[in-house]
Amino acid sequence: MTPAAQEGDSLRERKQRATRIAIHVAAVDRVLADGLEQATVAAIAKDANISQRTFFNYFASKEDAIVGAYDDTLQAGEIQAFLTAGADGDHLLEDIATLINGVYLLSFNQSEVAMRRREVLRRYPALLGRQMDRIRQIEELVTEVVVERLERRDLGFEDHEDLRDYAEMLVQIGSAPFRHAARHMLRHPDRDFDPEAECARSTALMLRVHREVIG
């Protein structure tokens, strides 16, 4: 389930999400129309029908608005669902991949904007660095959650740093499907992909590799 369809969201949360998406769409469209250098926060805010002050309540810069980078990446409900999924190792890697992909996808990958954003990234590959920064931030957050789940199991780690390294490796593996799907979509900016379906396909492929080659 994507954040746009999360159950139990308050009216305030839904309004915040709608505003964030509106800013993101406005940023992508303004860059496509005017170019990265010429697109301004003022113009983006005007297109999104908000003030510049409101813009900075959601994004730190126009570049962050373009790639969809913001601080509120992990919801309490998502964390709780992951932590209560079971302390044993069954489906742990799949659960990690699901958590990571859910954060990556957000609502910003809705079909009406995903293709346009891919075109922006194709024209301005420097923005990929900003996207990678966002990915690293997400992975750090997810690693902390994975550590908490692993601490409920007796894995024989005497050093907490070793346990964290183990969790980091799991997160790196769990993020592989998104990286694979993103690379595939960026190679074909003219195609109308369903990002959620692409991530699901890549996750299934990762689990098959793990099962047949590693496991």
C-alpha cells in the first residue's frame, strides 16, 4: 500500500501529503518548462498555490522538491508493523525490502509524475547525487529499525557494532530491488512504468537470487 492510500491517516496528514505532492509535481513541471537554473522556489510555490514559507516547511531546496527528498520518511505505523512482524528470521529480508521500497515509492511515484521526473533526472544527472543522498538517509533510518528487530533475537553478537554491521548488510541487500528497478526505469525514460510493479518485480527477483544462489 502506498502512502497515498494508507489507512488511518488523519485529515491533517492527508492534507500535508497532498501539499507535498503538489509541490513535488510543480517543481518537476517547472524545471521541465524553464530549466533547472531558471526554475525558482517562488515560481514553484506559485504553481503549487502555496507561499514560499510553506514551501520551506516541506522541502529544504528546489532540488529536494524535484527528487522528493524530505525528512518525514518513516511513519510510526510502518515501523510498528515491521517490528511486530516476528522476532525470528522468517521473511526478514522480504520484510526489509518491503519497508524500504514503501519508503522509496512514497506517493511521488504516481504515474502522472514519475515519467516526467525521470526525464528531469535524465536531463540533469547531477540531481542523481541528491537522490542518492536521500537513499543513504533512508537506509540509515531503516538500519536503526532493523537493529531493534534483531535485538529481539539471540544472534550471538557480543558487540553491538557487529550487530549494526549485520543490520546494515541486510538493509543493503534489501534495498537492491529498488536500485535495480530505478536503474531500469531511468534507462527507459520514454516508457510509462508502474514504479510499484517494477519494485515488486525486482523484489521477487532478489528473493529468487537469495533462495537459489545464496540460500
